[in-house]
Amino acid sequence: MSIINRKKQHIEICLKEEIEEKSYFDDIVLIYNALPDINFDEIDTKVEFLGKELNLPLIISSITGGTEEAKEINKVLAKVAENKKIGFAVGSQRAMIENKELIETFFVRDVAPSTLVLGNIGIPNLNELSSEEIKNALKEIGADGLFIHLNPAQEIAQKEGDVNFKNSAELLKKLVSELDFPIIAKEVGQGISKEVGETLKNCGIKIIDVAGVGGTNWIKVETFRGGSIPDSLLNFGIPTTCSLLELKNIGVDLISSGGIRNGLDIAKSIAVGAKICGIALPFLKAYENGGEKGIIDYIDKIENELKTVMFLVGAKNIKELRNKKYILKGFTREWNEQI
Ligand SMILES: Cc1cc2nc3c(=O)[nH]c(=O)nc-3n(C[C@H](O)[C@H](O)[C@H](O)COP(=O)(O)O)c2cc1C
């Protein structure tokens, strides 16, 4: 099956089927402050990330590219990202590297001239793509940096999956040394462990997006496409909350994603150690159900909820939120005790 048809099916399945896992964010409790020295109207949610100022610590995670429908989705999401001053990432650019006619389905700089825009490529593609080709793909869309996705669980469940991950770290190290763009390593929904984080750091990676278990489950998406994996492994992976705790002390910047659904999840992620957060599926659903307005409303809701939580924990800006105490319970607490 062509990449293009696969991309179409991914969107269809993500919108129609039950492919989301329950998140573990209930395991993190922020502590109420009954005497906040704060005027709600002065709460500041701005952050700087990769040299760009964002109004919220939020990026629209990599979703798509390559088809007419993908072009429209990317344009609308990126336009709102620009107006709301949040980040935006395109889906895997492999298709546009193979077929230059598809560049326009990834290009959003016409509607998002100034905000943070990130490219995307998969680690299995490093076997066949040169650093030069990847650099050109980033330049062609005017990206500020690159997400490189690590997705062995998705590939093993995919019927046409690429399951040769041999030498991946060496290939990544080479890419980091040859590419003069910031590179962020991400999963796609199964999380990243401390050991893998340290290997990534040794490859020169300075930012990791945990993309853990708790939101879109790509093992399940691929089984809906006819792939297979033993039933016992349908939920395999590291919850987002646990992955953040695994990586928080290894000396890299963290993005929290995988099941982030609201402002409270964002506040908890920041308190645990993330610099910013990423959301994918809810943005696709907001686009499908409400178009541009649906996406704007969703971001407004997130912003209001984040500000409200910040008021209730006594944090007037994101820096203060980072230092707020939290309580761990349940599975995430058990995990944390054994790291
Ligand atoms: C329809 C769809 C397509 C996606 N395509 C990509 C992709 O091309 N590259 C990538 O790194 N991640 C891709 N992702 C994964 C997301 O970037 C994200 O890591 C994952 O969905 C978990 O976040 P969520 O729970 O907020 O959806 C895709 C997600 C969706 C919903």
C-alpha cells in the first residue's frame, strides 16, 4: 500500500474507531493554594521554546501531510496556531521527499509565517534518506526544527511495518552531527524510558517528547488497518506520566504528550518537569467537528483551564508552575518508586 493511502486510513481510523487509551494524569495531584498572591487577570502562560515566544506551552503534535485532505487539515491547524501563537508540527515528510509535488501539502508558512513550525521524519527512514535530503525537506517547508519519531511498537503492529531498527542510534547520531536544525526525538504514543533517553542524549539529542501511553494508541490503529500483534501487547508501553518521571533528571528538555487533553494535564506536566506539551488527536477531532472555530474554541478552553489551575495552585507564570509541588498516587507512584 502507498504511503498516501496509509495516511488516509490513519485519519479515518483515528476519527472513527476506539483507539484512545485512558491517561494516567489522575495519578498526579497538584496542591491547592488557599492564599494565592495573584491577580487572575495577570496570569502569564507565555513560554519561549526554540527561540520562539508561544502564548501557551503547547504545540499541535505531528499529524499529517501528503494528501489533499491533509493539506487542508495542515493549513487550518497552522493558521490557528499562528493566530493563537502556539507551535505546529507537520506529519512525516517522507512522502514529500519521495514526491516533490506533495511539498504543498506540508507547506504552511503562507498561513503561519512566524510561529514555531516543526518538520517530521521517522527513524526507520534514516536507512534510506541522507541528511541532505532531510535538511532540504525542512528548508522547503520553512521549518524551525525536526521531530524524529521512534515507533518500533507501531511498526511491529503495522502490516507493512519496517522492523529493522538496527543501528538506529548510530544513524541518529550522524544526522544530529550533519543537520544544522534542532532535532527533537519523539515516540508516537508508547513512551520513552530513561535508558533510551540517555542513549538519545549521547546521540546529541537535547529535547525529548515522551509521547507516552494514555492517548492515541498506534498499536491499535495499525490493527484496525489489518496489522496484527498478540492481544497481550495491545497496550504495551510507558504511560506519559511515568515517561516524564523517567526522563526528568537526565538533563534534556522535555515535551509532554500522549493523552494530554486539557489545561489541567498541561499544568501537571509542567509541574512534573515538561517545558511544553503536545496534543494530536483532539485537534484532528476539533477540525473534523468544528473546523477553524472548533480548533479556536478548544485552544481557548485549554487556556482558560490552564490559567484557572495556575490561579488555584498559586503560580502567576509558567516558571512558578514548574516549581509547584505535586503528589503521586496509583500506578505512576509505584512506577516512580522503582525508577
Ligand atoms: C492521524 C494522526 C497521524 C499521526 N501521524 C504522525 C506522524 O506522521 N509522525 C509522528 O511523529 N507522529 C504522528 N502522530 C502521533 C502524534 O504526533 C502523537 O505523538 C500521538 O498521537 C499521541 O498524542 P495524542 O494522544 O494527543 O494523539 C499522528 C497522530 C494522529 C492522530
